[in-house]
Amino acid sequence: MKKIPTSLLCLFYVLGSGVSLRGQEKVQLPVCREMEQSGNLYAGSHNPTSLWFSPLDDVLEFHADYKLERGDWHDVDESSKTGHFGVGISGQRRFSKVVCSGSIVYDDGKEYGRRWNSTLQIADDNPFILGDSIASDFNIQRFRLSGNVAYHPFERLTLALQLDYDTGSSANQTDPRPKTDGMHFVITPGIHYGLGSGFSLGLSGSFDLMSESITHDVIDPRESYVYFRFNGLGDFSTISTGTSLSYPRDYNGTEYTGAMQFAWDGGRGVSNLLEARYASNTEKARDGGAAFTFLGGDYTRTGFCVTDRIRLATSRRVHTLTVGWEHKLGKGIWYEQTAYTDPDKNNQLSYKVQSSGLKNRETQTAVRGEYRFDQLREALPRFTLDVAGRFEQSETLHYEGDGYNRRYSRVTAAVTASKYFYFGRNQLTATLGAAGGSALSSSQNAPERLLEGYTAPAFEYLTGTWLGGQAQVRYRRLFGNLWVGLYAHAALACYQGDNRYSARFEGSNRQRYTFGAEILF
């Protein structure tokens, strides 16, 4: 685990100074998350000045939970059995012209029988993955630290700065024993300015610094293992432990994001937020450490998205409609290299670059929509309905040999309903939901190597039809100034596909359970 940065002073002030209820009724605390969603037009935007517009004043929350997952309906490089224990603390405090918020979250988990992917925090769509074919049990630890300060010096002007630090490590005790350490550090400044007549303009940007390192430790050198250096669509090159026993890899990357928000509040509960966002990400993989240098691939991604949120609110009802469009383009540059022994370095293994070029190109476009209805009474939520859908198209071109490709379009949808009960010093929330997804069209032409064991199951999971549901119960009781609560959540997803690309998921499902406790004051 890497060291924690010392710059998040506001976070520690909020979490360590204590919180009073002077600006907030006790009865609102159990439903503070719902109040944030229904009462803050800027919630979820890229601009950290959204903190200033939060309807919450002072809140401090502790939680501890255990999450477990079972079932074979999962991606090919994920686990059929996982267990994670997590604890966290978060808080928010409002002063006259300043609002501070922060959170600390720690997660300690185990994932059983996982293989093919030893990475931890690189981009999900980065094709340059390092892994092995040995199923093993991974111990995973994650630590997240976040702090945000919003400052309102003048009537029309709001400034904010958010810092996020996310670090993690994973390791297992089965040869070749990959050990991974990763880190993200993100700084996000933002500004919001009122233009008058209900109009306002916001600008925000973020810089994400990423690093990750993977090493291996083979205890029994009599056995030979193979490291797979993937470069997209199931294509790969290999190196054995006989050539490089530990085989280290380092990822380094940066992501720049810029966003603009244009908002309008017409009064009488009518408001609108339009946000446009652009992001550029680069990640480079370098293998060998101090022993040698192998260029493991350069990945770049650019993305653009536009989101519009319309909110109609009265004292008893809030209607929120959100629509969005997003487009991203990912490119992977691969280096063809030959191995040789360098006589100038005591016959040490070295690599010579023969050529380089575009190896993998992925284009993805998506349209999404969401409608949320909140029924209120005395400013408290009584019922919430959320309906969401997404349509996505993707094309991947892999430039190897005569060329390979993968194309699909798919839809996903979900509906969730929550009912809130208040009786005396007790509060109960009951939630039910249903979801599903299916491909409208799909085709794949991929390399034959690892097709049945890796590439075909991965594409079947991506495009297969599934249906699922969820249920959640949260109970809280007020003891003095403390709300003490228990919660449980269960979700089930079942494969309903026709085994078009792989029969691995026939009759499979995925079960997710969460059990936890919380304290709010």
C-alpha cells in the first residue's frame, strides 16, 4: 500500500471536529442520500461546486458491511466466489461561506479461483493486460480517501477543490504468485458563476495520475509457468518463467478531463442542467524493471459526453429526467520486439523493437436515459421510483494477420422502487428492483488461440441476455442524537442467452449479498 497524501486537511477537520445538528432536523439524517439526489440539481456532475448546493448541512456517518458474491455468471477474468469486508466514515459540514466534506473507506476482500488478469486499477478497456492461466485465490485491499471544499465568497461566485486518493494491492499464494500495487490521485478544481435571470455557468477540470506495478514470486522453480501479455481481442504474446522468473510490469498513466455546466432555474421548481465533458487518457505498460525493457503497449482513449437534466419540483413531488450521449475512442499501440542476449550487459536478456503500429481500435457510442420520481411529505421522501435505460454500440478492430473484429449493439434497463416508513423513533426503507440486458446484434471474428477458453466466453458475457432482481431493507432507530441502523441487500442475475459464442454460462446466475450496520449523527 502506498503512503496517504497529507494534503486533505479539510477531510480530517470534518471527520475529527464533531458535527452538530443545528442546521438539520434529526429525522432527515436516515434519508440524507435520498434528499441529496432529489434536492440537488448538480448532484453527480463533474464540478465539485455541487457540494455548495447540497440541501444537507451537517452529517457524519460510520458504516461497516460484508459483501459476498456467488455464481458463474461473470466475466472470464473474474471470480465465481468473493467476499469483502468494508468500513468507512464520511461527513459534511456547512459554515457561513464554506462547505467541507470528506470520506475514508477501507475494503479487505478475497476472490477465489481467479485467473487471466493480474491488473488492479488500470482502465477497464485497456487491452494490454498481463495475466496467467493458473486459477488462484487473490487477497485484495483497497483504501480510498476523498476531500472536497466549496467556498462561496460572493453572491454569484462559488469555488471548489476536490482531492481523491485511491490505492490498492492484490496478492495470492499460488505460483507464479502475482503481486500488484496500484494508485490513483485525482485533483479536481471547479468554479460556478451566476449570470443572472436564473442562468449560471460552471467550469471544472481534473487531473488523474495513475501508477501500477506487478511482480511475481515463483517458489517452486521446477515448474514452468507462462505469462500472457494480452494486446486486444484475445490476442497475446507469451514469456515463460524459465526466461524471466519474476517478470515485472509497470503501468503509468494520466487522464485529463474538462467539463462545462450551463444551468437555468426558472423559479417555481423548474430547473435544468446541461453538462458537456471531454476526457483524454493515456496508459503505458513497461516490462522488465531494472533487468530488461519490454514495451508492453501504449493505450490512449478520448471521450466526449453530453448530459441534460430537467427537474420539476413542488413541495410534494419531484420529477427528474436525465438524458445523455457519450462517445469514446480507444487505441492500442503495439511494439513488435525480438529477444536477444546483450553481450555488453553480461549476456542479459534484452529486446529490440522491430516495428510499431496501431494494434487495437475500439469505438463505442451510447445513449442513456433516466426518470426519477420522488414523493415528499413534510420535506421527507415517502416514495421513490427510478427507471433507467441504456443503448450501446461498439466496434473493435484488431490489426493482426488478416485482421479481426468484434461488433455489437445492446440494451440494458432497470427499474427500482423504494418506500419510506416513519414511526416514532424508527425509520424503515424497503426497496425492490428489476433489471435486464440483451444484445440486439453481435458478431465476432477473433484469433483461434484461447478462443474457447478466453475470448468466446468474454464475448458471450458481454452480449448474453440476462434478467435479474434485487431487494433491500434498511432499518434505523434514534438513540439520543444517534441514528443506529442495520441493512441487508440481495441481488440475483440469471443468464437467459442461447450460448451463441460459448456454452460456459448455461444455467448460470450471479448472487450478490450485503449485510451491514451504520451510525449517523
